[in-house]
Amino acid sequence: MKALRSIALLSALFFSCADDSPTVNAPSAPAAVAAEALVGSVRITWTDASDNEERFLLGRQELATVDSAPDPSALVVIAELTADQESYRELDVVPGVHYAYGVAAENGGGKSAWTVAAGSVSPLATTSSVGCTLAAPTPDDLDGDGVPNAAETAGWTLRVDETGQGDITERTVTSDPNEADSDGDGLCDPIELRLRTDPRAADTDGDGLTDVEEVRTYGSSPINVDSDGDAGGNPAFFDGAELERYGTSPTLADTDGDGRSDFEEINQSSTDALLADLPKAHVRLEQAVQIELSLTLADGTTQEGQYSTALSRSTETASGWTTALATSTSLEVSNELSVGSNVGFPSGLAVSVGGNSSVTGGFVRNDGVSFERSSAESSAMAYSSALSGTIARDETITGGTITARLAIDNEGTRTFQLDDLIVTALARNPDNPQSFKSIATLALPEEANNLVIGEGESRGPFLVQAQLSARDALDLLANPSGVFLAPASFNLVDRTGQAFEFSVGEATAARTAQLSFDFDGKRAPEVYNVATNVARVDGGAPAGLRLIDALTETLGLREGTDFAIAEGAGGSRVLTRLRDVEAIDGGGRSAGFWTVLAVENRSASVPVETRLTGAELDFEQLRLMPRDRVVLAFVADEDGDGLFSREERLYGTSDQLTDTDGDGISDFDEVRVGWPVSAPLRFYRD
């Protein structure tokens, strides 16, 4: 029938040329329409009986009882399908509801008659009392489950791996022709027949998980005690046992995707099988940062280094103890966060940011840098001298250089080799103070390649230098606070010579969510990759992990001791304390509060706005999915001037004073509002 389609099209084309008003006949009705009950869905199939249809129409009717007769005139079109389809899976169904289905063919000449599937069908459910009766009971099928009495009493043969090592045990089982779910385990007898499981035993393979749990919750095999093959015959790692003891996945031998099997992590390396153990390289700034200006004198000659400063790193840990992601995103969405900071105490807010956020994460940790106040003041003086000197002597600032020394630390437990590291220096963008921009690219010298760095070891420092534009050099002199170092590119190699990005990185990303705690400099940040793919939904997709379960079950934190949740001003329950950092009551406003920052995750079927950052969501409802990047960030504005403490650090201002320099203009007005300059002086070259 399909082969005639091209002939029919040619024939139609010929007659359209010979006759301006050709007659198009309606297509013939489809044949052999059937509907099959599945878990949470219904599959409809049919046979094409025409050669000129343009589409198929799928109709559905809800029936009052299992033995109600379908009425073709009552069918409601629920889908239009292409002419080459002969099957469709209907997901918008409710277990226990009885449906009738029909299919019709249609073209420009009209619609065929409906061909209706025989009887009614109901999607299978997880309870024995609902959804297992598919049709009216008959003498040949007493329980109406679709399996004839004779087939139920004759039974079928099971092949079960009860050791996890391929030793197959065969046995014959039968089902009860009077019960649609013989063992009452929630898996209907027709499904047990299809899966070749035991309809009289809730746990066919005896691994500690019921058949319905294996099929619908975890996606594991109900006839193999070790679905993921990670046990090596050890019963402690059989499907049910590993879930109960360790919380690891029965379908993933490496639950967290870090390249070490669950068995290896738990029995050999004593690492956490639910937290990816990744390489943790930290690029750290050592010693002073030197900034020099390049000048072109009035006579056309060039002079280097006449105006320079050495910036000593602050001994305070505040900037180094905040993540670049939290800083950049909190500034980018500061207007939204500001709204949340004034809605009462305790407050809470969640904000999602685009996937192209200013700073991205990876195996190499970024570093935030703040400088001693005396160094910052010296730098500002050098800036003033440069301005006055160039104007007085008719000089032009043509550029500058930044010189620094970088060290590399291994903060993790995995030895790695780091090659070809290039670091980007990011600084506040003067044209858009709520964002960062790249000011320099710092390539490490040749001696920094092929570095093998073991646990707790450091290498360096290494001298790096880069050219700056005239404007960036001046901006950095004027306000050197808040520089971030971000890895632009690098090669990270494991002990086998494979790149971690390919041997570990993709598997980890697909099986975990990155969860960070940023305490706004009050204590060191924490970054975890938590496993998200243990539980599954129907169809096998990951169900994700509730954020509160990540805190309590994966990380072992105790509510009330390690963190606290309370009702927020908007009525939803919010995080008010994490570790020892607690929301700050600013006398009727929230001077400090916890917020959820979530980067857009396009691979997830449910957007972050729906499951993580919706204002109506209670903290207990927040759900992590694989590839998520989420930061629980503490955001503070203790002086109430509208600038967060992170932003104040970037500008060198105080979060305890609304007018740090006492010039009569508030910090907020100086940073955010500004004022127009009618005749700006030009003393540098773009």
C-alpha cells in the first residue's frame, strides 16, 4: 500500500493539469486499530488502509465502566499524526480510568470513518486495586486482566540471576486467574508475564526491592540481584542492599560518575559514592601584583613604568572565601535580590540566571582577590599622579602591564597532571558595574607544564605577565579591589594519561548536580557534586534529588543543628541558617539572608524556575536534577545602603557605613547612580 503512494501523487498531479477542479476522494479508514495498556500510558497501533491520506486523527472517549460500549460519535480528537505513522503512545491518561480509542484518516477530500479499538483500555497503575482490570471479565478471562485463564494456570518460565554473577536459575510460575494482581505487589499480572517475573512473589529475585520498585522507581532488573554488575558477588551490593546501606544506585555501577565504582569507593578507597571525587586544582595569587603604565611623551618617545604600584594581597579571607559564581550572579541579579532583602525577617529568595553567566565553573577553582587598604590607597595615589602628570606634561597613556605570581594547589584527593593552563583576570566593568569583564590573559610559563600534583601538594609560584589596555590599566589603578582569576583553558590528565574532562567530566555532569555553599566570606565556601540519578521515573529518566535530601542524606547535615528552615515573609518556608551563618534581622528588614542561585539547565525537562527558584516553593520542595549548578548564597547588606557586601568589597567600601569616604555622597549613589561628565578629559589612548 505504501508503494502506491508515489503513483497516486503523480496521478493527482496529472489530473490537476487537465482539470482545474479535480475531485479528491476521502481516504479509506485505517484497519486493525488496537490499544494496549502500559504503565502510566496507552499504546495505540493501526494499519494504513489507504494511499492518499494526508494525516491520521486519533480520537479518545472516556467510558463509564470497563464494559461500556464505545461510541464513535463521542470520540474527541486528541492528536493529529503524520501520514507515515502507524503507532502512538498516549501519556495524558489516568490509571483506573477506562478509555476507548479510534483512528481516522483525512485529506483534502474529507475524513474517513472512525475505526475503533475493540473494548476499553485502562493504563496500569502502581496499586493492585486500580488499573489491572483491562476488560469485562469473561469465562475465559475471569479477572479481566487480558491474560486468558489457560495461560495463567499454565504459567511461564523465569530465568533469574540470584548471585549477580550470571548463574541463572530457571523456575516455572503461575498466576491466579481470579486476581488481576496475584501477589498484590502493584505490578499487574500482564506486566509480570511480559517481564517474566513471578506473579506470586513481590520480590522475584530476592534482592530486597519489590518488583514494582525495580520497574517503576529505580529502573533496575527484577530478575537480577545485581542490575549494575558492581557487586562482584558481594550481597552487600545487591540492588536492595546497596540502596538501604549506602543509598547508591542499583542501575549505575558508578553512581556519582567520578570514575570509581561504588564498590571501589566504599570497600577500597573509603570515599563517598554519592559525592563525586573530582580533581580540585586551585589557582592562587601569591605575593604582590605589579601594575605599570606605558606613556607616550610629548616628543613621541615611549616610557615604561613611570607610574606603577605594587598591590599586596589582604590577609583578610573575605574575597578569597567567596565563589566567583555567587559574586557575579548576585551582582547581575542585584535588583531582584534587593527586592527580597526588604520583605521582612526571616527572608528568602531564589533567582535563576542564564547559562552564559559571567563566570563558569570546572575542575579548577577560581580565586577572588582583595588587597590591603594601604595598597589600595597607594594604588589610588598612583592613579591620581598619573592623571595630573600626563595632563601637565602633555603625555598620553598608551597601555600598561600586569605582573603576578601564581601558585597551583591540589585541594582534593586525586593526583592530577595540569598542562597548558591559561588564566583570565576578571575585574568589575566600569561601564556596567553589575558585571565583570576580562582585563588580561595570563599564560603560565613552560616550566608550569607537565606538573604532577598529589594530594595536599602545591607547585609554584610562577611569574606571569600580560598587557593591559590603557583604560583597563587606569581602572585597575583607580580601584584594584575585587579581581577574580578564572581558568580560561587547561588540560587536566589523570594517572592513566586520559583527560579528566573526557574520562570523568561528562559522566559526572550527567549523574550529579553541583551544589555550592557560599557564606559571603564568613567561612570557606563548599562545593559538592551530589548524585541525582538514584531514583527514576516511569520511562527510566532520572527523578532527581530533593535539595533537602542532598543536605541531610547525602551530606549528613542535621536540620536544627547544621541548618535551619523557617516560614518566610512571603509565606513559603525558606533557609534561614546554614552551618553557623544565620539570617540577620536589620530591624524590620533582612540585613542578611540566604538565597538560591540556579544557572539555567537546558538539559532538564523541568526548568529551574519551576523546581528551584519559584517564589511559591517551600525549601523542602526544591529539586536538583543532573547538570544543575546551584549556589546557596548568603547575601548581606548590613548598612542598608542598597549595596551588597560582595559589591562593597569590589569597590573597597564598607558594609557598615553608608558613606564610606564621608564626602556627603552615599556609596550607593557613587557606585550605582553616578553623575554625567560634560567635558571629559582625554589622557589615554583607546
